[in-house]
Amino acid sequence: VARPFSELPGTWRTGWLNLFHFWQEGGFHNVHNIMIHKFQKFGPIYREKLGLYQSVNIINPEDAATLFKSEGNYPERFMVPPWVAYRDFRNKPYGVLLKKGEAWRSNRLVLNKEVLSLQVIDCFVPPLNEVGEDFVKRVRVQIEKSGRGRWTADLTNELFRFALESVCNVLYGARLGLLQDFIDPEAQKFIDAVTLMFHTTSPMLYIPPSLLCRINSKTWRDHVQSWDVIFRHADKCIQNIYRELRLDRKSTKEYPGILSSLLVQDKLPIDDIKANVTEMMAGGVDTTSMTLQWAMFELARTPVVQEQLRAEIFAARQAAQGDMLKMLKGIRLLKAAIKETLRLHPVAVTLQRYTTQEIILQDYFIPAKTLVQVGIYAMGRDPKFFTKPELFDPARWLKMDSTYFKGLGFGFGPRQCLGRRIAELEMQLFLIHMLENFKIETKRGVDIGTKFDLILIPDKPICLTLRAL
Ligand code: HEM
Ligand code: 2DC
């Protein structure tokens, strides 16, 4: 018979003391490394209490499988307190990110059809492809300007602009023009607001929403201002489309975009549509751009892999004869390279679920309603689950005997990432165009670490060189 919950290893008896130690260790930016340490110290399962929040942490793919298989039809993850607090403070509606129960599920089922389903994702290829091609044009201009056949830069903001342009072209069926030299200052403000919103979230992660508005700290005020900018700008974009629809100005494009489809269908209340489109617009900036930056960095450090991908892409291009949908079926290694990037550099340090019933993990009873976190960052770097984890080796995904519950970068099940298909296509098309046109290089021996800023990001600027092929 399994062991009782109270016998779980870990330092869960002293919540506030832990939070203090955590803060002392610079924990707010180091959550991912602290977790690796704790798994080394306590083994594959440990219990923890930070402030008022208790959790059980696991690292084993088999345990992740046990957790997700029991999650039921209304899975719940950790609700990021400052995000909830902002919406309650300003009286803004929740989208699927923060909804629960039936309200979450009914929204999510409608959105799945428009954002995630196989029937619709082919429609995203032309708009995303167009933005990918424009990014290449922009790089070419920069290379020309340099007069040296190459362009060296920190691409962070360029990639933010690319990512926002991409997700908006799919959401609104319209270009914002963010890959031109002079861009709408409002759009840049939106981009900066999303980054600041993430940045100000992490220090408030373990403070309950009810306390947050009352303390009125600088962090909280910056956080509120960031969300204000995000909601205001998203609302402006949404109004534009709404007006056009009402004036019956049909766009000339075949695919009108996710927002128009949702409005025309009329299956969700307008406030829910707005809340969800806002979340997708904000969720589509830092996530894909950071992943692409890491991907290019890893490819620059492993030129052999970069050449293999280029060869695969050239072959797929030949075979597809200009048919992009067909081409996307011939790039197995590139898809594996994106998985491999998310293994080493996941956006989310953990996946979390509240248990709905008692389950057994590592031979311990875990009661219902417990917050269980899967440490996907720690899992991706553990030699028990990935041989030579430090190597960037996309082919491992094609030859591993079992990938069972190991590729979890977008989460799992009915609550997995809503933007997954958009993100995957956007990143595949971007990398196709970049590798067809440029050699990606970086200075040797520069070590880039990881920083927790709610999402995981590089701890210093990554400098990349793009050389015309
Ligand atoms: C949720 C990762 C891009 C919108 C999530 C979750 C993860 C994740 C791990 C939690 C899933 C779970 O609990 O099982 C990523 C990664 C991305 C990415 C790695 C890109 C590399 C995007 C994009 C959008 C988006 C482009 C918007 C179009 C969302 C939303 C949720 C979510 C709305 C909440 C879904 C719900 O609770 O029902 N994402 N994401 N994400 N993501 Fe993403
Ligand atoms: C952060 O301990 C660390 O995709 C916490 O696009 C647990 C936690 C809970 C939810 C996670 C969050 C972490 C990281 C960022 C995630 C978020 C769920 C969705 C969000 C993973 C791991 C993200 C980035 C969304 C954000 C959409 C938003 C801007 C509207």
C-alpha cells in the first residue's frame, strides 16, 4: 500500500520562511535552477510551500502521464494571482486563460474549432507564410545596408515585431506593418507592455490576489499599467474589425481571420470574444519570439544540424513544387528541432494541475485538490530521461524508443496551449525561410543562461549574425 501524503519529502512546513529563503537566493529569477536542485536533493517527488501556496512537484514522464490521465474534462492549472487581481480590479472579463469549470469549457470548445482544429489550421499557412517572407526581406535590407554581406544584432525586438505581426495577421486577417522601418508607436507600446506585464508578474506570484491591490507597490502599479495598455490596444484592433464587418466591407482575402469568424458565427458573447482575442494577442508575442531566438542560437552553435535542416528544407521545397501545405509535411527534422528547442528552453518552467481525485505518484497518496507541478525544465535537462541532455540533437526525437510524455512544451490535454497550432506553424515557416536564405552564426564560447521572468528567457542579450547564402 502507498505511503501517506504527510511523508512526502520536502520543506513544506514553513511557508513564509521558505518564501524568505527563496527571495534571498534570488529565487524570483531562478525558479528553474532551484527546482533542479530540489529534485537532486529530495528525489523525483517533493512537497513545497511558498507563502500560502502548497504544491507537489514531479519530474518523471510516467508521473506526468498519471497526472494528466486523471485530469478530467475541466482541468485547472495554477491561476497566476496578479492576472486574476488585475481583471477583478478593473472589472475586465476573463478569457479561457483564467476561466474555470463550465464557463471555461464552453468557451474553449468554440475556440478550439477556430484556433486549433485540423479543419482550420491550413488557413493559417498563407497569412503566416507572408509574414515569414517579409521578415526575410527586412533582413536582406539590413544586410545590404551593412555592405558586408551580413547583419549582426540582438534580434529580440525584431522577433517581437515579427511575432505580433504574425499572430495579428491570423487573428484579424490584416497586416499591422510591423516589419517596416517606421512602425505604429502604439504597437511598440503594446510589445513593451507585454514584456513588462510578464516581468512584473514574477515577484507577485505567491501573493494572493486579494492582498495585491491593497499593497499598492510599484510592481503592482506597473503591472496594472501594462495590462491597461494591452487591453486598450487590443480593443482598438478589435473595434476596427468589428466596424468593417458592420459596414459590410468584405475583405478580399479568402480567410477573414479568427476574430471575424468568431463574430460572424455568433456562438460566444461579444465580451468573451474580446477577452479571448486579447489573451491570444498578448500570448502570441514573447512566447514564439523567444523560442525562435533560442532555436537560432542553438542552430548557430551546432552548424552540422543547421546544414541537415537546410538540406531537408531544400528537398521538401523541390518535392512540394510551391505547395506550402505539402512542403510542411516534408520537414520532420525541422519539427523535431522545435521540440528540441522547447526541451532545453521551455517557455513554461512547469505545467500544473489541481488533482480532481486521489492519485498515487511515486508510491505516495496525493489527495484531491492538490496542486501538482510537472517540472518540464528540469525534466528536459535530466540525463535519466534524455541521454546527453546538454546536446542540441533534434534527431533524438526521431530515434528515441519512447517519447511518452516527454514533449510537453505546449502542455497536454483539453487545457493545453490554445495557440499551439498557430505557434508551431509560425515557427516552422519562419525557420524555413530563414534557413533557405541565411546562414545563422554566433560568437563561439559565449554562454547564455536562463532567467525566469514568469516565462523563461535568455539571461543576457543573444547576438546573432545572419549571412546571406
Ligand atoms: C497556455 C506554452 C504560444 C495562448 C499555454 C500553456 C503552455 C503554453 C505550456 C499551459 C498549457 C497547460 O496547462 O497544459 C506556449 C508555448 C508557445 C505558446 C511554448 C510558443 C512557443 C502561444 C500563442 C498563443 C498562446 C501564440 C496565442 C495565440 C495561450 C492561451 C493559453 C495558453 C490562451 C491558456 C489556455 C487555457 O487555459 O485554456 N501555452 N504557448 N500561446 N497559451 Fe500558449
Ligand atoms: C509560471 O509558478 C510559473 O503561455 C508559475 O501565452 C506557474 C505558471 C502558471 C501558468 C503559466 C506560467 C507559469 C508561465 C506562462 C504561461 C502560464 C499559462 C499560460 C502562459 C505558460 C509556468 C503563456 C505564456 C500564455 C500567456 C497569455 C497571456 C499573456 C494572456
